[in-house]
Amino acid sequence: MKQELEEKLGLREAGLRKELIEKERTWERTRKELQEQLSTLSIESVREREDRESRIAEITGGIPGPGGRFNRSSRSWETWKTNARA
């Protein structure tokens, strides 16, 4: 009886180990896919930001201040303001 129980438990353990291995493989594939998607989205996000910044520079005459904004106290702002009046 003890031997039968050990055999049943051994088979159950083997089955659970196999299931765990399969789930780990599935998780690893999913993790890689998600990492690739994140990488793709990050690259696209950077490109979109660069395109927006380029477009803003075109519209504003290419004279952004710190942080992409005009600094009213800067020479760039004064130059832009003077050119905008002309």
C-alpha cells in the first residue's frame, strides 16, 4: 500500500513538473513577445516625438528655448519676436 502511494505521488509529481516546464516555456515566449512590443513602441514613440519637435521647430522658426519652450528672457526669444513683427 505504501509503495502504491509512493508510485501515485511520483507520477503526480512528474506530471506537475512537466506542466510547470510547459508553463515556464509559455511564460518565456510571452515575456519575449511583450519585450519586443515594448521596444517597438518605445522606438515609435521616440520617432513621433522627434517628428513633433521638428514640426514645432519649423512652425516657430527653429528657435526653441530650454525644454523646447521659448524663454522670454533669452536672446532667441527677442530675435524670434523681432522677426515675427517683420
